[in-house]
Amino acid sequence: MGKIFSIVIFSGILLHLFGTAHAQVVPTAPQNDTTLAAPAQGRNVVTPLQINNLPIIESDTNSGQFGKPMTNTTQVSAIMTGDVSYLSVCPGSSIRVPFTAQGPFNADNLFLVQLLDASGKFVVISENAQNGPIQAIIPPNKTGGHLYRIRVVSTSPAILGSEIPIRLLPTAGGRLETADGSTSSRIMPGQEAQLRVNFSGAAPWSFQLSDSTTVGQTLTNPYYFSVKPEKIQTYTLTGVSNACGSGTVSGNVIVNVDANPEPRLALKDADKGYRVCTSTPFQVSFSATGAYKAGNNFLVQITDRNGEFQTISPADTVGPILAKVPIGTPTGDYLLRVVSSSPQLISDSTRITIAAPTQAFLQSDTIKLKEGGNAELTVRFQGGGPWFVLLSDGTYENNILTSPYPVKVSPYNTTAYRITSAGGLCGVGSFSGTAHVSVDVPPSTIVMEKPSQTMICAGGEISIPFTTTGRFYAANKFVVQIADSLGRFIDMPTTGKESPLKVKITPSYQRDTITSHRIRIVATAPGVASETQEIKVVAPDMAVGEVSGRSAIVGGGSTRIRLKFKNGLPPWSFTLSDGSSVQGTFLNPYLITVSPTATTEFTISSLKNACGTGTSRGFAIVTVDSKP
């Protein structure tokens, strides 16, 4: 579990690493740890670990913990807390926390471990250490199942390490009650009473009853078992435990043993009532205690329209009983009870609501909306709810409690909607209706904007911005075309899927040195084209530079050489044989001043313009007279 403690320096460069670990929620929702809710005031120094008196420190405000300015891990030093997130530990237990340190740390530096709660408050849980891993103790007063994080910090410099989530196991809890959740049970001699224990905390659990019955390492929750006392007896839990040790117990059950108990008949959870559908079986749970005569049977009854009770179940000797409301019974509220035949007993009554199967109707609307808009379709329900509905486009809504109910849809195209499934309390019901939603899709258009250049050399590349309206399919491509001598448009090499497009200008003909051409942008899916625009294309005859002339100067003097450009378009850039250069001139001819120290022959060594690299011819001679 440990990692190598090291400080890393490469080639004199301090490597800075910083990791942020987001806290893990345990078990499913963050909860505040009340043990960190009231930190001691003014506590800002590290103290030796005392298990029963841990220093509690407010959440970091960068105001000088450990007596030194608190730095953050964006500086050259950093601490990477080792991964302990896979551990499940109990409050009061110890863990080893590995870490890796990068960067410089002072000779008096110490490392220690902090435990943080969900609000960012922290407590020191280890002794000071010079290296890792560090032995830390989870405080025994921490609550299992809450949100905690662990980090390693240093004192010199004061660095906060990365935070790692850690899961604290909750301690065990056990509550004893009867199998139906009450606190007493009545049996006859020789009969068994059914009890159960409801657990809390982490499994597995072990527990002991007051009669010395012991159950170990069970994963079942709640845990059901039976007891068979010979006389009245009170049962309690004497202890419950899990991996984190002993927990808390509650509840007690009195089991009455009566050789001739008075029979009693009562519905279970009578206050909750029933909601059922016609012709759908449902269970009725009841409690029948005491001595019943041989041949006794139990029956379920409900009232009819006149308030008279009618039997809706077959006779049974034990509960629960399976009952079914007859087909044709009107929907509404009725009363339900259980009766016995020997002796003749009647239980308390409870409300039973009989619901009809669901009927869903999609209102036959015709709705128009713009592209990207939403529409609300109206669905009306009858029968027992809550309801659900599934539309033909996959739109699904459930737990619907009101009728009519608006269902929001966002169609991409004009769509006819229908219901493919709907139901409620009684399962899938019947459904009908169709609604039409018309989507107004604007026509697909392309608007070509002004190109980056309106005069370009043949073979050159320009950018062409554009805008669109309407829809273009995923397979669509935009292509720039140029008209040929017959007016037919020809594709040019085009790159890009969005504005701007880059295109290489490749006309099929040139009437002159500069020729006007029409270009446009076309789409392939759908097949639409923009309006044309005109650009001027220069024939691909490269520029020619001429230099000529003779001149004589005295040593230290200057003269001018005349250069003349032919073909191509300005601006021109050139370099003379002596290294003199001019970038982007529009002057033609061009006079350049030279100051040779000896007789020199000047030529053009390099010539470029928008149409590429040109050629040169001729030379100029400057004679230098060095005589005084």
C-alpha cells in the first residue's frame, strides 16, 4: 500500500505536479459530519496526536497554518497523496497513508495527515513524520457513511496535498420487532412466534437475544426467525455488531402464551387502504390470533352499491388471502373487511378504491412551428393513475398525475404523432388519437461573401467566407466552382467544411494577362448554389526583372541603378547580387542607390511577386575610381 517517498529534480528544473481528487459521496448523498461543526477557535499550530483530544482546525483560508504562509500546489513543490480510496475502514481504526513529494522541502519540514469532512473542515489524524507512508488513526467519533477525504500536508513549505476520498464503515444497529412490525405477539402453547431484526450499518451482522440465541455473520436484512416460549416472555437484543465492533440495539417484543386465547381478527395496515383494478388479483393481509374452531375459514368481503358486503375471495384457513374484484364492478371507493366462520368474527374495515383500466386519448391537433421549436401535445387519461404514455417518436412520460397532460415534443421534420403505449394503475390500457406537427424548414441557401482577394494569380489560393440558411445533410460538401469559356461551371480544389473555404484558383482559360472570371459556391446535399462573384485572374507568366546601365563614381560615392519589371503584378520583391533587397514595391521602373567600394557588376539574384518566383536579365556596371 505504501509508495516511495521522493523529491524529484531534473536538470535543475523543479517538476511541479498537482492532482485534485474530488470527494466520493458515501453512501449516496453527502452528509454533514457534526463532529467538525464547532472547531476550536484560534487553533493554528500542529500538536502531537491525542486520540481523545484531536486538534480541530477551520477550513483552509490560506492565512498561515503551521505559522508559515500557506502556499498552494501551483508552485514548485507538490504532494501527491497515495490512493486509499479502495479502503473501507472503521472509526477508531488505523491506516497507512502513502504519498509522493516533488520539489524542494526545507530541512525542518514535517509531513502529517488530515481528515476532511464534506464542508472542508479538517482534523489532524497522525503524528508528524519526515517521510512516508504515515500511520494515521481515524477518530472514533467520526460517523460511518459520511463524506470524508484524506490528504497529506507539509509544514515547510506549507503545502496541501491532493485529496483522496475514503469510505468509513457505519457501525451496526439492530431493532427487534414482530414479523409484522408490532411489539407483541399472541400464541398458543406449542406454537411459534415470528420475530425479525432490522439492521443498520455495514453487513455482515451478528446479534444475540435475551434468551441467549446467537446469530453470526448474517447478510439478510431484515433477519426473520421464530421463537417458541412455554410461557409469556419478553425478548430484547442484548448486542449487535459488525466489522466496526458493537453497535446500538433497540426494541423489545412480548410474546403472550395463552392455552385458550380469545380469537382476534384484524387487518394489517388498515390505515393504508387498497387501490385495485377489476378482475386483477390482490393480497389481503390480516392477523388472526387466539383459538379458532376446527373447520374455520377466512373470507374477504367488500361492499356493493347498496353498502352490503359481498364475498370476493375463496375460503382459506390462513392469510394472506388472494381476492379479486368481479368484472363489471363500478369504479369508486368501497369498504373491505375479513371475516371468519368459526367463530364468526369480523375485522375492522378499510377503504378500497377500485380503478378502471387506463384509456389514453391523444388530442387531434395540427400544430405548426419553426425549425428547432417545441410543440405541446395534449393527452387525456381515464382510469386509475398515475399514468404513463409512450409516443411514436420515442417520447416517454411517466408518473403522470393530472389529466389532460401536455407532452412536449421537438420534431426535426413534419411528424404525425400517435400513442404506441399507455397505461396506469391497472397496467397497459387502450389508447387512440393522432396529432400532426408541421415543421417550417426554410429553403437551403448559400450566400457567398467577398473573397479574401479579388485579384489573384492563376494557381494561387484564396479564402471565401459564406453563410447558409436551411438544412444541409451530414454528407454534404461545399465546393467552389469557376465558369469556363462556355459558361459551364467547373469544380476547383476546395478545402474546408465550414466558412471560410480555401480554394486554389485554376481557370480553364485566360483571354489576356488579366481575365475576369465568375466563381460560385455549390453544395452537394442538397444541391444548391450561391450567386456568382467576379474575380480577376492574372495569367501565370512570371515577372521579369531587367537591370542595365553603366556608371562611374569616385571612391566613397553613390549612384543609382535602374530596374524595370515586366509581366506579373505588383508588388515586386527583389534582391541584388550585392545583397541589397527591397520588399513589396509598386514602383516600375525602380531606382535603387548603391555605394560600391570597388568596380562592381550588379544583377538581380532573386525576384518574386504574387505569381511566384520570376526571372531576371541584364546587368549594370558601376566603375569606382579610387585615385585621389
